[in-house]
Amino acid sequence: MRSITAKTILSFSIIMFLIFSVFALIISQVLRQNYYSALREEIASYVIRISDEYISGFIDDGVLNKEEFSSDMNVFNKYTDFHYVITDDDFNIITLSDGIVTPYEKLDISDDEKLESLREGNVVWATDMISDIFGNSIYNIAYPVLLDGDVKGYIFGGTYISELISQIKKLYVYVFIFFIVGLLIGYAAIYYYMYEFLSPIIEVNKAARRIAGGNFDERIDFKGNDEIAQLCDSFNVMAESLCEQDKRRREFTSNISHDLRSPLTSIKGYAEAMTDGTIPPERYPKYLKIIYTEADRLNNLANSIMDFNSLFEAHQNASLEVFNINVVINEVVLALKERAEEKNISLSMKAESPEINVYADIEKIQRVIFNLTDNALKFTEKGSITVGSFIKDEKAHIYVKDTGIGLSEEEKKRVFERLYKADHSRGIDKNGMGLGLAIAREIIEWHNESIWVESTQGKGSVFEFTLALAKEQGQTRRR
């Protein structure tokens, strides 16, 4: 495939060729018309002079004095390069200009239409009327000589057009020279323009290859306000995003390794101890239970990952319906009440109104509330957790408020990311993989709603999301 420079130069060459060709054609046509116009005037002046001499050559009895007329024409030949053949009214040749030789004594006009026009006393312009005498390279006129309204003879004359051909050839030479000069200037301009235009694109290409090789710190320093500058800015934004994603990928790998290594280490250690006799048989039940618990933890971690990956497919089969969100909140609170009591945490529900009907997928929203409440239970050591609802700006707002460890500013920005777990939370949440909040965000965003967190480190957090209020009409009612 040709490069952009080659394509541009080829396009420019074709355009320049077409422009100069049209220019040469127009100029040559204008020159030809102007030349023929001037030539016609010159020829007309000659034939009028010859016609005057012809008429003055008639004597009183109406007979032409051919010898005197021929003598006058010989003088005329010395001072002009006009070529002519003069005949009487029956086309018999009376005299010829110098340089014209013909074996004929009488002209034969083969074009009946032109012949008839001549006999009627009309002037006829042509290049082929008597070409056997003049040849095809002469522009000639057939001019009837009139005396008292009667045709007394004819003058066939003209001038060779070699001068026009010569001028047109010179014109083509000049056009060709201008064409070459224009091409050279154009190529220089294209080279400069393409250098300015392609340099940043080449840099973008090189940088893209380096990024493809794993160097995500690559950036392009290009200043400007045009589209190329915008491309470079977009590239830098993309590179920054890739760098951030690579950082998160490394964190993901580290998180996976950390979360998997602990149960695997326990399972392997206890199994080896039981195998080599370090743990006596009578204590096997205790350590087998630990191994089972750790294996179950691994299974839960794997299921969490699979669950998140299958979330998109589950969205395709979602079922939207009308339901009272307070009923769902109450069910979640009852399901987690026992765990809260085990930690001496007060878990309660608070609703602005007994009935707040929303239009959503009930099972997925239940899961969101469960994940948010479960997350609050994990990171609240004392105090209370409140799950509530209210209406604001024609939206249903559902929140989970706790008095737990809270989040830093950096943690608040990333808390909804997949597999993200703050360093201080790893010692608290040993079984989770940081997918609960990510799943909650995916579900809420699929509903085209918003979810966010407000938190102060050491004082607690409030996770809140919105849902569309039910309109009842045309919507399935449930509960």
C-alpha cells in the first residue's frame, strides 16, 4: 500500500497535469480564435484591394484588360505574401500569385452549395474549397467581384497558417516549462507540509508500538490546537488509561495471589502435618474441619469470580417489575440480623414512607442491598447499621449507613472497582475478593441509575443508590 506522501504526490501530479492541460487548451483556443479574427481582417483587406484593381481594369466596353490587370498584380505580389487565384465569372483562371502552380486553366468547384452562394454574390470562407491548389494549410476566402450588381469574376485567396501553428507550439513549450516549475514548487511545498503533518503521526505510531511492547509510560509532547494536537492529547489520555489499567492488573494479580495463597498454605501445611505424623490421628477431626473450611473459602472465591463474569449474561435475562423496595430491604435486614447480633451491632431499617414502589429487577436489587449491608457488617466492629429509603427528585433513594472503619479519599475513588480491597481491610475480610461492591455497581448502572459512597475514615460510611419510581401503567406489579 502506498504511503500518505506517495498518495499525496500522485494526486497532486494528476491535478496539476489536468489543470495545465485545460489551461493550455483554453489558451490555444483563445489564441487560435484571436489569430483567425485578425487573419480574416487582413485577408478581407487584401481581397478588397484586389477587387478594386479588378474592377478598375475593365475598359469602357465592359471588357477586362487582362494584361494590364496581370501587370498590376505582379506589383502587388512584390509587397505582400498574400496567395490568390483570380478567375473570370466562368471560373477561368486569369492570374495567380507567386508560388502557386496549377495545370488547370479553369477552377472546378465541387461544393454545389458554396458554388451557388458564390454565384449569388456572397463571400464564402473555407479551407477546402480549392485545396488542390492551395493545400489544406491555408485559410482562404472566395470573394465575388461585383460591378453594377453583376458578378464579373472571383478572387480566391488566403494566408498560410504556419505562423499560428508555430505560436501554438511555443505556447505548449511555455506551458510545459510552467508545468515542470509548478511541479517542483508543489513538490517542495508538499514535502514541507507532509513533514509537518506526518511527524506527529509517525511519533504516535512509534509510541503506539512501544506501548504495545509493554512500555505504558510512553507519552507524546506535541503542542497545538489542530486535529493532530487533539490526536496526540487523546493518545496520551489513552496511554494514561492503559498505564492505570496495567497498574490495576498488577494489583489484581497481587490480590488474587494474596487471597489464594493463605487458604492454600493452610491446606497444604495441615495436610503435610497429618501425613508426616506431626498431628496425631486423634486430632484429625479438628484439622480436617479447618482444611474443609479453607477449601470452602477457595470455592467461594472462585464462585465470586465466576459470578461476576456471568453477570453480563444475567443482565440479558433481567425481568423488570414494580415492587415495594421497603419489603426487599426488610427481607435483607432479617436475613443478616443474626450476624449483626453476633457482633453486637444494631442492624435496623428506616423508611420515609411505608410503601415506595420502584420499577427494577427485584432479585438483582435485593442482591445489591445484601452486598452493601454485608460489606457494612464486615467493616463495622461496633455501633450500628441502618438500611433505609426515601424519595428525592422523583427517584427512590436506598442507602446503607454504618459506623465502621470508613474510607480514605483514595479508597472512595476505587471502592467500586473489581477485586479492589484496601490494605487495612485485608485483615478484616479474609473470605471476600472485593467483588461485592463491583457487582452492586454493575447492576445499578445496568438499570441506568447511580451509586456512590460518602465516608470519613474512622467514622463510618454511607453507600447510596437510586432507582426509578414505578409509574404503574404497563408495568408488572409484584408484592
